[in-house]
Amino acid sequence: MTTYTETQIHHDHRQWVNDRAMWRDDLREWQEESAQALAELKQLQAALTEHERELEVHAGAIRAYEQLVGAREHALAEEQRKADEEARQALTAMHERDVLEHDRLLARHEEIKHRHREALAHLRTSLQAACEQAPKL
């Protein structure tokens, strides 16, 4: 059995008081960091939910565009059979609007694709690293 002097005992007790204070500080900091991480996860969840809504809106725009173009293609075929010049000009004007709408949807789609891929790539990497560390917490 080790024999301790009163000085050693007193020194150890002062050191332990300091250690416990440091532990409390560490725990308080870790709790704040964990709370911040949970808040950020909630923000991430809200952002992903909004992204899902955005994807649904985009999908609806694509479906509506498909129906519109399909109907116009059918009308164009009908007008070609009739050989009505006025109707053809009207269809040509509609086609010009369809070209603009197609280009708008194409640009929007590419924008969403780019943001989606970039964000999800970062997110997956971060989540994978966090999940690998989580059991060790």
C-alpha cells in the first residue's frame, strides 16, 4: 500500500477539484454542441422537405407541359389535314410559346439537378461520416 503525505493528499484533492471543473465545462460545451447539431438537423430536415415540395412542383410542371404539348401536336396534325392557313399560323404562334416554355423548363430542370446533386453529395458524405462516429459517442 502506498503511503501519502498530507501535502500529496491536499495536492491531489486540489487537482481533482480542477479536473471536475474542467469536466463540467467540457460537458456544458458538448451539450451546447449537441443541441446545435440537433437544431441544424432540424433545419436540414426542413430544407429537404422544402426540396421535396419543389420537386413535386417541378414534376407537376413537367406533367402539365407534356399534356399541353401532346394536345398541341394532335391539333397540329388535325390542322395539317385541313390545310387551313390561319389555323397553321395560330399553331405556329403556339409552338413558339411552347419552345420558350420548353427552354424555361429545361433550364429549371438543369438548375434543380445541379443543386440537388451537389447538395446531396455533400450531405451523404457528411451523414456517412457522422453515422460512422455516432456509435462511438
